[in-house]
Amino acid sequence: MPGKSNNEFDQTVDTAVAVGHFSSLKRNIRNYRHKNLPREPMNSDFNIPEEWKTTMGAEPRPFMIFDSEQPDSRILIFASNFAIDILAKSESWFMDGTFKCSSNIFQQLYVIRGEYKSKVSTCVYAFLSNKSKKSISYGMINILAFLPFSEVIDGIVYLYTTTPVQLLPLLKYFDETHVSGKSGSPIFSPHFWNVHEIILNNGNRINNFCEGWNSHFNKLVGTNNPSFWLVIKCIQQDEATTRIERTLSESNTNNTLMPKSSKKNSLQNKLHNE
């Protein structure tokens, strides 16, 4: 008997958001994760179908935001607009990588998490194809977070002189969105992500939040050296779970803040309309 189609599962996700059946969504995620997977690519030189570049839901939205398209050092970055908005509002960022469930053709899955309204959420997922000097150059971008704030510009200039040609588009993207900006201020100013002062003031330097997520995600994937498509499906599911948790949390907060008279009127209007 065939498994659920993508549309059927997408409707399940949106229904869970609408009616709050979060436990039902998690059960569907566990049942669905190993179904409908394409053939595993032999190496990192392969095409990604459009449906694997979007979020889950009845109205899929862009999810893959960067592809270096370099077979020998390919880098893929996934982040939804919803998650980027959370990251932009976050008080702290946490970054870490996992090797256990990064797939057979990518050596590491690197994540960036943001703390917003006392809750930490995974916002960015990056696949790194190898641990060579080229891929390590991507990780060097993170060093900017530990430089004194006044030296971040000097740091990005230095990276332009040392980064391999293949990775310059990624560095340019990071520079335009996080450091210099395209025409004026960047979307995510270094004020948001530079942790130099936090470290000097004995702030939280340990990625306990990311380590906890790594453990959770490894269980979600369920195997070492998994299929690339399985990992993509799992990060789509993780993004959907985050979106639902945040949506339900905001909804509960709004309901709590609503005056009793407003709740009563709302219920009466609903019953009248029915």
C-alpha cells in the first residue's frame, strides 16, 4: 500500500498548526520520514528537485537559500523566511556541527540556532561536503564572531584575501547580509552575532543548546550515515516543528492576554456564526 503523498502530509502539518494537535504531527513525522525518498546520489555532483528546496505545508516556501554548486566542495544552506525572522530578533546565536547524521556525501551538518523569547530554535542548516581547507574556510567566517567588534571589518577583508575562489560567493553573501551590507546597513548587523564582549563578561560560551538539538536530531534521523534525502526530509520536519511550536506558543500567549470579556464575545460570535 503506498505511503502518504507530499500533499497529504503537508495538509497534516497545516492542520496541526490550525487545531493544535502537536502530538499528532510528531507521530506522522515518525511514520513518514523513511517514505518517498529518491535514489541516493553517488557523489555531491547532483541536481536537487524543486520540491526538496522548500518547506513543508500546503503552501511551500523557499527553504534552500544557497548552493555553491562546486562538486568537490559543495555547500548547501537551508533557512526559511520564518526562521530568518526569528534569527534576526534573537538575543543570542548558538552554532555547532554534527557529523553523525550529515549523510554519506556530506561530512557535516552545521546549524545556527537563535534564542528568542526565552526559547532556542534551529534557524539555519548547512551541509559541508568535506573537511578540506575549502570547507574549513566556511567555518572561518565564524571566527568573526569572536573578534573585537571594531575588528570585524578587518576580519572580513582578510577572509577575502584567503578564501578560495569557489567560496567567494558565499563569503560575499555573508558580507552583504551580516557585515557590510549591500547599500548601507546589513540585515544582521555584527551587533546581533558578535560575542567578543559576552566572552569577556563570562557569558554563555557553551553550545549546550546545540548539543541537545544534535542528540534530538540524531534520534529523528535514526541511523548513522543516512541517505541525503532522509536528512533533508528531517530538516524540513524540524523546521515545520519549530514553526508549529512557535505559532502555538504565540497563539496561547495571545489567548492568555485577551480579556475575559473579549474571550466570551469571541466565543459567542463563533457560536452565532455556526
